[in-house]
Amino acid sequence: MNSTLWNSTEEALGHFFLGGLIFLTFFYAIYLSYAIYDYQNEKPIDEIFPIDIQFKDMNSTAICLLYVLGFIQFISVFLPPVMSEIVYLISYISTFLPVFYLVSWLVYLYIQNLYVFYPDTIENIPLSTIRLKSFLWKILLTIIFMVINIMCPLEDQPIAFQFLTKGKQYDR
């Protein structure tokens, strides 16, 4: 069977341009995320607040999300449609990570709200306890959202599945 990935030179150049644009965009976003992460690490000990640690944890989630989504978009430009069952696993991961990232923002904003408006309630709580409770809340809220998403899906096909299979039907 003799098949080509692209039908014309213009299509190949368009894919290379799009791939380069995706690579540069995600590279710059990951670079900025690491810069923010390093800034949090380089703060003097007396200037580090527990909310900074929460922001650093949330930024770690953002870095993982950028790696996964950037990788999926980059390889979807250059690969033919993937017909393997691994596409479903990748789709589940790429559905879980954005939800976990959004839930991380919600938990971060809640903790920041506590620090600003109710500082007495969390003044003497150790940082390790706050981090553990926030992580457990992130996991619990992510699982709740994923269960709701399974019961009432927002989309017929996950975006990663669409990128990688290029038209194959998603089997629920």
C-alpha cells in the first residue's frame, strides 16, 4: 500500500509551519511557568507565605498540562491517524489534567480567600496540613467533576481523541 502523509507540498509546508508555531507557543508557555516556579523557589524564607506554596503546586499542574497538550497537538500535526487503543488512555489523561488544573485554581482561590478575609482561622495550621488537605480536596473535586462528566458528557469526542485519530468514531 503506497500512501503519503500529505497530499501536496503546500500542505506539508503548512503542517510544518503549524507544528513550529505549536512548538514555540507551548515552549514559551512552559518557559514562563518554570520562571514563575523558580521565582517562588528563590524567595527568601521570611517572605514565603503558605499561599506561595499553593501557587507553586498549582503551577506544577500547569506545567504537566502544557507538556501533555503540547505533545498531543505537536504529534497530531505530523503523524497519520492513530488507530491504536492507546488513544483512549491519552484521551482520559488529557481530560483529567485540565479538570485537575481548574480545580487547583478553585482550591487556590479558596485558600487565598481564607488568608485575606479570615486569617485567624488558618493562622496556626502547619503548612504540611494545608498542603495535604488542599491536595485531597483537589482529588475529590476532580473525581466528582469527572463522574458528572461521565454521566452528562460535555463533548461527544474528547479533543485529544479528535487530534490523534483525525475522524475515527469515539466508542463510549
